Amino acid sequence: MPRTDNDSWDLATSVGATATMVAAARAIATKADNPLIQDRFAEPLVRAVGVDFFTRWVDGDLVAADVDDHESGWKLEHMPAAMAARTRFFDTFFRDAAQAGIRQAVILASGLDARAYRLAWPADMVVFEIDQPEVIEFKATTLAKLGATPQADLRTVAIDLRRDWPKALLEAGFDNTRPTAWIAEGLFGYLPPDAQDRLLDNISALSAEGSRVAVEAIPHRPQQDLEKAREMMRRATAKWRDHGFELDWEELGFEGERNDVAEYLNNLGWQTVGTMMSELLADSGLAAIPQTNDSVSVADTIYYNSVLGK
């Protein structure tokens, strides 16, 4: 079913299921022979969600290559390496921000992100997590049952990003006079183009000089055949149904021309540097992911790191 402005989901359906898939990929990456990342909370969170498809993938009972369409530019098989490289990028971003003296962080659409629990934060760090109330409650309850405790002053903001989240963030104690480290990981593709702009506008309005933001964005390709791209996503998940899990991946995003993220941020006063997933993989010593000519592959995703210099 196509997305709407007022749709909802949990961690087993629609956009929420992608957060569980990403957590499953992190769990698999953590169990690699020479792991690039360590996320000990990923696997128990996936198990708590209870999607059998992803649980079997984490257990090794489901082999990604067996459910992938070999002609598609997007494969489940590539996800553990891609998410390891992505996770390392955002982990490093927070580490560098903390070393630079920033003591306030905001994780937008936090999903099953457990950074507040697993990273070595400074003692006086405040971490805000924003997501839908059901997601916030599920993660907090599950991690509490595991005996996990935040390694920073964690303040959850239970609100849909389509609502007045800046007001809710300020009411949770956010200080817009202090530099902040923001991340938007795996988010932009699930926002309409104008909502992406509004999010960046709000981040900028709330940010003091010296703030930093890291985001993930998919490049806009005017020449891309959108129907061909949608067909690629349909084929990528077609075999999933045979294994008991149905997700209309091609219906989760919003189409339409998007502003270039780097240019948009720079116009708002940020200085921005972008790194492609293909570079992150190479820098991490991970195998390359094939790129395609007629659609955007995981390897084309760009990761931006920006600093505000008002």
C-alpha cells in the first residue's frame, strides 16, 4: 500500500520493518570473523520484534543469496557489510563531535539504534532520541529487560517527525544555545522531498554555531527510469514472500525531485563534505557492492558530514 501523510506502522510492518532489517544486518555484521562494528543489542532487539524472516536471517537459517534476485541492484546479501560501514560512519561522527567538546546529540527517527547504550559517551553527554511513541516504548522496555542502561543522559522524545518535533525536543530539555551533533540515518528516502527540506530547516534553526550534522542521502538521478527502479525493488523482495515475509518495498519511499542535500545545507550556513558508500566500504576493507546504470544501488548512497559556521 502506498505511503500517506498520516500512515502509521510498528517495527514489524511498513517503514518500521526496515529498522528491524537494519538491526538484523548489524547483528550479522557483529558476528563476523573480524567485525567492523560491535552492537550487542542488535540481535536481542530483532528477536524481540519477532519477525521470523529476520530472526532466521540472524540465526543463519535463511541465506540471503537464496532469497535475492540476482539481476537486481539491491540485495539482502549486501546489507551486513553496508550497514557495518554505515554504522561505523555515524559512530565515528559522534566520537569526533564529543572529542570536539559537543555535549548534546540528537538521533532523528532513532528506531532500533542503541548508540545511547553502547557508545562510550562523555560523562556529561545528553542524548535525545526522537521516534514514534510505540517505537520508543518498545526499545526502552526491551533494553530494560536485558539489564541495559544508557551510557549518557538519555532523553526520549516520543513524537512522529511529521508533527511539531522541535517544540517537543525543546520541552524535553534541548538547549538550542549549545552546539549539537545531529544524525539522520536511513531517513530521507522515507520522507517526501518537501519534508526533507523542512527537516533540514528545523535542524538549522535549532543549531548553535559549531553544531554538526551527519545524514544519509540517495542521489537524485533525473535520467533514472522510475518504473524500472520500482520493478527492481519488487523483484528484490519477491522471494521474501515465499519465506513468509511480505514487504512492498517499492511503496515505502516518496518519489519526486529532491534538492541536493549538500547544496541545501551549504545555503543554510553549513560546510558539507560527502562520502559515497563505495568509499566507506573500501576504507573499511569490505568488498565492493556492484553499481548499476539504470538505478541507484546501495553503493551510490552518499553520507554527508556538515559543520555549522553561522
